[in-house]
Amino acid sequence: MIGKQRMLSSRQITLLILGLGIGGSVLTLPSLAADVFGPSGWLLVFVLGLFYTGGGWFAARLAAKFPEETIIEYSPRLLGKWLGFLFNVVFILYLFLVIPVNVRILQEVVNISLLPRAPAWFVSGSYLLVLIYGATRPVDQLAQVNELLIEIALVIGLSVSLGSLQHFKPLHLMPLFSWDQIKLDKIETLVGVTFSFGSIPVVSMVVPYIRRPQEVTKATVKATLIITGVYTFLTLSVLGVFGYKETIDLSWVGLELAKSVNVQAVILQRLDLVLIVTWISALFTTGLIASFLVASGLAQLLRVRKGSALLWGLVPVIYYLSTLLKNYFVWSQTSFYIALLSLVITFFFYPLLYLLSLWKGKRHV
Amino acid sequence: MTAESKKACLLGALLLVILTASGCWGGQELNARAFVTAVAFDPITEEGVDPGEFLLGVQIPIPAKMGGGGGDSGEQGGGGGPPFVVFETTTKMVSVGIRQLQRQLDRELFFGHTQLFLINAELAATIGVDQLMDHFKRDFRVQRMARIAIIDGEARAILNTQPPISQTPSAYIENLLSPQSGVGINYISDFGRFLVEQSDDGIEPVLPRLKPGKEATVTGGAAVLKNGKFVGWLSNFETRGLNIILNQRIRSNYEVECPLHPGESIVVGVDNFHSRHQLREVNGQTVFQIKVRGQFETIEFSDLHGPLEALQGDLERGVSAVVQRELEQTVRRAQELGVDFLGVGRYLKSYKPEWWRQVKDNWAEEFFALPIEVEVEMEWAMTIRRFGG
Amino acid sequence: MKKRTFRRPRPVAELRKDKAEKQRPGEQGGPEEGPVLASDLAVNIAYLKERIGASNDVVFREFVIPLPQPVRAVLVFVDGLVSGQTINEYILLTLTAFEGTDADWALDRRNLAEKVKEHILSIGEVSVQNQWAPVITAILSGESALFLEGEDRVLICNTRGWEHRGIDEPPTEAAVRGPRVGFSEVLRTNTAQVRRWIRDPDLRVKGIKIGKRTQTDVALVYLESVANPEVVAEVEKRLNRIDIDGVLESAYLQEYIEDRPYSIFPTLQVTERVDRVVAAVLEGKVAVLADNTPFALLMPITFWQLYYSAEDYYHRWPLTILIRLIRFLAFFFSLYLPSIFIALAVHNPELIPFNLAIKIAGTREGTPFPVFLETLFMELAIEILREASIRLPGPFGQTIGIVGGFILGDTAVRAGLISPIMTIIVALTAISSFTAPSFGVAISMRILRFPLMIIGQVGGLYGLSIATILLLINMTGIRSFGVPFLSPLVPLSFSDLKDFLFVVPRWAMIKRPLVSEPIDIRREGSKARNWWEALFYPPSRRRRGGKQEE
């Protein structure tokens, strides 16, 4: 075990969940939501957020039942040895797959905006190095980094969406519910939307570090509600500014939103690049926390003392995977599978494990 | 822990090595770039050319002439000639044209600061604004806040005129296009807004119209687009009507006949227009109703001013009638052209989605047949400064 | 109390000591096992002469004390370190002119040293020693040793008194408002100054001698009932581990007891202002003062405290807020301005407003160097100028500043070698870096600026933001004696935000900064004022109300 010292406050847990959740997928979330739900895409985001808050509640209750252990340790006891192992593999695989997609999103965003001619290996390579370096730090340091970065990103992101409201047209959000614009058959996109929400697994891994484990439920619910609020607000403002058709046409809607903010007499001409620069930190926290969780999860699964060495070993694999995603379509495809994993974990395994823990707990008493 | 610090140092050094070894990616000195401030599209007038070809012109300011060396730059500033150059080429595709232009230039064309896209009306009718702007739509560096206008005349002429006060035509035009007079369309002059309106169902975008003159360029009026192609102009007054219908916050002046003294006129300044749209059943037929309310203020009397109290009712009715005539003219023009730039379709889509689904496929005809009613109610704000003449 | 965990690298001293112990076990003897004095005066003097050698500043004054049986005595002291007046009046005069031929106590020669001390010597601080090591140290640090015939113990009299500087206003930390005293080079004077400010019996001044050869006095100053005992113990432990031949300045200690020996940031605060040390001690920090230097070390600290100045607390709070905001803006400028300029000019000119961009391009037209090299040259030139103006004596220093900054810059611009915008940027950066109240952190920023410039050139804004994240990861890992370096920002502590960028009025700072985890948290006994009273019932109104009632 990596030194189990309880030094995280419940506020830091909330921010860790935010940090893993809010990242690159936010930039594309509104257009996916609009694709499925038309002008009422924000409602979809809102409702999904509420669902995930429910999932988060289960996860947090489960975690609070085992305040000394991570899910990797207690899942074999609840599910049986082999099923538990399988679950752990799925769990770690999910977190692991987030990393290459994250690296890839960063590289795409940087390459279309900040450094159009920089080679991909340079951008993703330097990012990956710093990412893994950060992820091998102790957990309290990680929480501090995350705390700082995610707050900056959120403040800038929200002020950009607030600024864009000058172009907001309520008419763009109408009609509120028109069945012909809701395309539930686009199941892949629908699942893709949930990619942005899969941040709950943090809870099951960091409970041993929390100062007061009984507060974890509150922190988790708070975090998922904040995520829901942020996403809904963002989707709402994107749809209101662009209208849903233009929203679907744009690939990085979040950035385009920043581009359309018209602030006169500022030192910097364009806000979109400012947004990107700060959004790099939001992307970074996602990768950082995912890498950390993979490292500590793998270390526990394989009974290795140093997870950081494992992580450094995985660097080439992550880099290779991130280059495998050939283009936008391929990686949105990948995010579909990742989101599927997160759906299964959140809405199948967590309730199941929770019920099992209730049952087994009673039997022991 | 010392080992950890060492690792941090090592990583930092490694990063530094990577960074330095890799050179600077795509980095380019400011002076190695040619900032394009304006782009103009014109048709080719010669006979026998491919109708798909057009003239692409870019305007590039000369930094040394514009920037100047500060206080003691007497030898630079007055170097003669305009502070910009214009390059042209003929092409069928914009990006190909840019590459052709690049061959004449020692500096890389840079569109991150492009403030103006000027499209000749004729070209906009044949090739279409959509196709011309497609390249710029996909370039991340082009700003969504760049301005776009349809030119009644030669677009190049605007690039080449030295404006009366500002340093470059682009700065001049940009200021000209910002909302001032009320007779120019202003809600859509920027590129991002154009794209949004363009993609939206049930509304066709209009673009501001510019007319190049010998000395100065004049703004006013608007160009109507249908499916991205130019179909006709709106006059100054029709444009003003459109601004009112679409709830743009404009201020404008109207000249009305004095109800008490026939033959005399009163100029009123109107403010605070507010328009509401709704569907109404009249005799079993659905009517699209545009309700406009506004406040005006008398700002000039031609000769006799009459007692103000007696004037009120008649003047309010008079102004309402004038505004209503203008709005009806705008609506008629829209129906004549068969282009729904009023946003009637968008209204239906939002509030009567069932109906919209039935009519959207042949909306042009449906729009022509749809009765549209305009109702105007103007109030005299009466913040009087002077009672007497 | 919460469990405090010290996550810190093992100081170099510890490693060295381990090694030393492994190599030569047993040789590190404490003073207890050292050689002791003989009872023969001649032998003692011979030993001492051999130990000290042919140093002619050591004076051996032989004389006879007129006791019933006259006693031969030798007074040993170092000329220049002692006060001649004290020696003459209170030792030599009292001893030689002692009219004690009939003193009964002197008949018995046993314990003569004690008796001389009790009956004759009219000097304040006298101790009796019988081991050589402390005796020699005492002599070398300005005390006088009185050797008596037939006595194996020696009397050590405090006769210290040497030439030293008076108490001046510290030149490196001048303030508009506040006391104009700083520390001087004499440890005793310094601790006395602290004592004069804090008349609390809980104030502890613990002395340690460090330096095998210099035997420098070092003092730990803290408030027993406020400072966290674990921090005090840790500081003491680290100081005791130091094994070095000499301590010339507190910087020697600093490098040994710092948490992160490899970090570019200082994790201790260095100051020569008395009020600053006193304020820190009152907040529950530990101060380390060393002899021969006016610079004291304060610990634990946070990064932000390096950017606070003592004066911040003497102005009214609205002004302090403004000053701090400006200082942090200047901090940002001094670190990032050149690199951001490079990144924007080279990679993302679309971020610069058009009119400015074309202006910059216009002024750069025809200059021979790329932006990066130009910035680098100018920054280097400024650094050279800065160094030169410090080295030159006062008036010359100012001249070189003007000559270098103004003439060189202006001529270079006129000659078209560099662009005017560059001089603005470089000058702004340099001026910004002077606002840092702490010299140590200003140096860190100056060093970091150069790699950031390279990164800005290569990676643009992306590179800068990645570098910033790397920097943040590094900084969050730093702890100063258990205190996270970036607190109270991360981990967020609402209570401590009262004294951060925005400060609250003094009467609202009820608690001490919690980051250093003081034992006694409250700074004010009761609420002298609370904010709603101050807002709604200001004293003026209350008084008027009272008068009306009369």
C-alpha cells in the first residue's frame, strides 16, 4: 500500500471527482447532446447528470462501508475471487483507456489552435511526460495540484460561457420537446455523451486517504451535482448561441463558443486561445487522476509496492494507443466503448456491490 | 525523497532537451507574416473565362508605414503611397488562390487578423457566399468576429481606396459596419453570426450592403441570400424595417407630416422598438402577426410647431402609420423574393413544430401564401425640452 | 491535535554525518571526554600556548593575587575581542589591589577558584571550567580565562567587547512606515532586541554552537506557549545534525536545514528586520539567529509569505490589498512577461490585437535578430547591469544604471538593433522583479525566466502552460517544516485567507495563521470589534448616542 495517511479533506475529494470528470470531452459534449436531442440537448445532459448522481450515491455509500480499503481490495470479497478479479480488470481498464484518449484530445486541440505545425509526438510526448511525472507524486500533492488547476479552468470556462451569453437567443432552444428532433436511435452518440460523466470511480479508490470517511457521500453527490450544473449550463449556452444545427456541425464547440465572445478593448484579441490555455489544465487533471488511479489500482491488483514504476512502464503503451486513434471519428468511437464501460461500472456493478455489501454485512452480524 | 527531487530535475532537463532539440514548431517571426486585413471577391469581367473563376484580392498593411518607428520616424512615415498593398489573383477555389498569391509574396499570408470579407453581389449570386467562405469557415485562425459584406460594385475598389480618416480601408469599413444609422443591417455583419443564421432552419440570412464611391464607401441596405446565394437587395428603409421586425435595438429618424399643419413635417427620433410575433386565427385562416411597439420623440419641426398637447393623438397615429407602411413594405419584399429572412419559419419551427414539419419542404411557396399582418403602436415619450417654437 | 507528518528530504548534513560515523567511529567525542586541566599553572600555560600557537593577539598577563599566601595567576584573553576597560578595572585592578592578606577564607587553598569568584571578582558573568575545549572556545570568543596557581579549574569571565556596527535601518528591507531598526552582526544584541519587543516569559532563546572551527553561536527564538513543539524540535534536530567547519552567515545554516535542498525556491525566509522576526515569532514560527550576521531565518513559511513585506501590516488594510495585488501582478510579470511575449509573437500573433500587432511588426521591421534572441540578449544585458550596479560603490552604481539602461537601450533602438517594444518589455520585467520583498524569491524568478523564455519560443503558449503545470506540481510537493508551500491557496484554508491577497482589518484577524499549526490559536483575547458592529455601530455614533442620553 502506498502510505495510507488520511490527509484529504472532503472538499478535495469533490474537486478530485470534478477533476477527473471535467476535461476534454466537455468541448464536444454539447454537439453530441444536440445530435441526439436537438435543441433540448441540455435537458438530456441534465437528466443524465441526475442519473449519474444516483450512481455516485451508490458508489459513495459502498466506499463509506469500507473506509480502510479501495475497491480493488474489497471487490473480490464481495463478488468472489474470480468475478472480483474480472471486475477489477474492467475497472482498471476503464480508467486506463481514459488516458490515451485524453492525450489524444489534448494533441488535437493544441494542434488545431496553438501550434498548428508542431508534430504530434512533440505535443503528446511532452504532455505525457509531465502527466506521468505528476501522477507518480503522493496523493496529497496530487490533490493539491488538481485543486488549483481545476478551479482555474472552471472559473475561466464559466466566465467564457457567461460572456457568450451576449449572443444567446432563447429561440434557439425551442421547441422544448419535439419528437422529430430527438433521435434515440443514435445510441452510440447517446452513450458517447455519458463519456463526460464517468468520474465516479475516484471515490472507490481514494477513500483510505480521506480525513473523515463519513463525509464521502456528501462530497460525491456535491461533485456530481456540480458537474451536472456545469455541463447543463455549458450545453445551454452553446445551444442558445449557435442553434442546434450549427452546434452539430462544429467539432470543438467549446472553443468556437470562446471564439464568438466579443469583448471590446481587451489586451488579448481572442478569448478562445485563453480558454485553450486554461483548458489544458482541465485536460491535465483528467489524465493526472486517471493515471494515478491506474497506478495505485494496478499496484494493488498485482501486489506490487511501487505503482509509479508500473506507470512509467506504461508510457509507451499509452503513447502508442493515443496514436492508434487515427482521427476524430475513431476516437469518438473509442470513447463510446469507454463510456460503455463506465455505464456498466456505474449502473450495474456499483448497485450490485452495494447490495452485496448490505447482504453480507447482515449475514456477518 | 532526494531521489525524487533528482528525478524532477532530470525530467525538467529532459523536457528542456526535447524542447530545444525539436526546434520551434511552426513558429514564425511577426515580420515573416503578412497580415491580411481584408479579402475581396470579384467576378472576372473579361470574355471567355470559366464562369467558376473569380478574382481573389487580399489587402496587406505595410508594417513599416503603419507602425512607424515612434517619435523620430519622420523618414518612415511620409514614405508616400498608401500604407497597404493589394494583391490579386484569379482562381476557382479560395485555397488554391491563396497559394497562388503566396508565390508572389516573401511573407506568409496570415488570416488570423482578417477583419473584413467583401463579396461582389454578382459573384455572390453565381458562386454563392457559402462556397466562397468555405475555406475560411474551416480555418481555425479566422475570427468569428470578422465582418462580412456584399458589395454593390467592385469589391476591389474598396480595398484600394484610401479612407478619409482611418489608416486602412478595413478599419474604416469595420467601423462603418458597426451599428450606427439604423438603415444598415447590423445584426449579422459578423462572420460567426452569419454562420449561425445560415445553418438555422426557417430563416435566411441577410448581409450588409456596401457601395463603393469615388471618395468614400457608403453603407446602407442589405443583400438577401437564398441558400447561400445572392438574390436581391433591400433598400435602406426595408432594411430598417427588417431590423425592427427582428428586434434589433436600433435608433432612427422618421419624417412625418404634421397633423395640424398639412405640408409641414416633423422629424421624430424613435427608440425602444419592441416586436413580438404570434400566430392568430382570423376567419378560420392562420395569420402571422408582427406586433411592434416603440417610443418616439420629436426632434425637429420644419416651421410651425403647434400646441403639443393637441398634437399627441394624431402624431402617434401618424408615426405608427409611417412605421407600419415601412414594415409592410419589408414583408412584401420578402414575399416577393420568396425568401424568408423575417424568421417566420423559425418561429413556426419553435412554436408549431407539427405544422413546420408539414410545410418545411416547400416553404418558399408556403411563405409566399402565408398572410402576414403588421401592427404598429407608437408612443410619444414626451420628454420635452421646449414648449414654444 | 492533528498528526503532523514531516515529508522532507533527508538533509545533506544527515547523510554526511552517517558517512562520517561509519568511517571513523568513536572519534567524534563530546566535550565531556576531552582533556582536562592540570593543577600546575606552568603546565596549563604551556599547553595553552601550544594549542593556540604563536598567535600574537593572545595575551598572557601574569600577576600575583595578594592573598595571605600570594597566588600566581595568569589572565588569558584575545586582544581586540575583549573590552580593555572591563579587564583593567574589574579583573586586574580588583585582583591586584585586593587587600586580603588577612582573609580567612583564603587560608584553605582548596576550591580556590570558587572562592576567588565569590569573594573578589566584581564581574557579572563568571563560570568555572575544568576542561580544555570550552575554555579555549571561550577565550577565542572574547572571554577571559583566569588561571590560578595550583588550581585545576579556570575562571571564565565574560569580558566580551569588540568593535561593531550600530543598529541601522536595514538597507535591503527599507520601509516607509515602521521601525527603523535592523539586526546587527552581534548575536547578543540581536536576541536582546527581540527580548525587548516581546516581554513574555515564554520567549525562549536557545543557544547552539555550530561549526567545528568557527564555533559560531546560533540562537533559536520562539514562544514556548505558541509555537508548535514539533516544529521547534525539528528545527533543533536539523541544526544539531549540522557538521561543518565554519558558519560565516546564516545562509550556511539555511542550506543545511532547508526541506528541499535541490529546489529553486527558498523554503525559509531571510530577514534582517527585527519587527519581522518578532511578528513571525508571535505567529508561532521559529527564528534562527546566527552570530556575525544580521540575517535571521524564519520557519516554517509559505510561498506567498515570501511576497509579503513587513510594511504590509503597518498600512491600513485597503492600501495593503492594493499593494499586494500589485506585487503579485509584478510577480507574474517578472516571471512570465518575456516568455509570453515570445510565445505570442512567434506562435500566436492572432492573440495580439491587430493594431498592436502591426505596431510591433512595424517597429521590428529591419531589426537583425529574431524576437527570441533579442529578448534573451536584453534580459542578459539587464542581469549584467544589475550585477554591475550592485558591485560599484553607491554613486557609481546609480550612474551605471542610467548609462546602461538609458543610453545603451536608447542607442540600440536608434541604431535599429533592437525594437523599442523590447526595451519596454524588458524594462517592465526588470522593474517588476524589484518589487519582490524577499531577495531569495526574486532570484528564483530571475532564474526561472530563462528556461521559460526557451519554452515560449519552442512550445508557445502550450509549452508555457505545460511548464507552469510542471512548476505547480513541483511547488505543491514542497513543504516547509511540514507546512504545504502553497497554502493557504492549496490546500484551501478559509481562515488563513484573511491574510492573503486580500487582507482583512487587523481586528478581524482573530486567529493566528493556522498553517504553522500554533498551539495557541487565538491572537486576540476577545473580539475587540466585530464586523457588523464596526459597520453599523461605529464608535462615533455610539458615543453620540450616549451623550444624548445624558
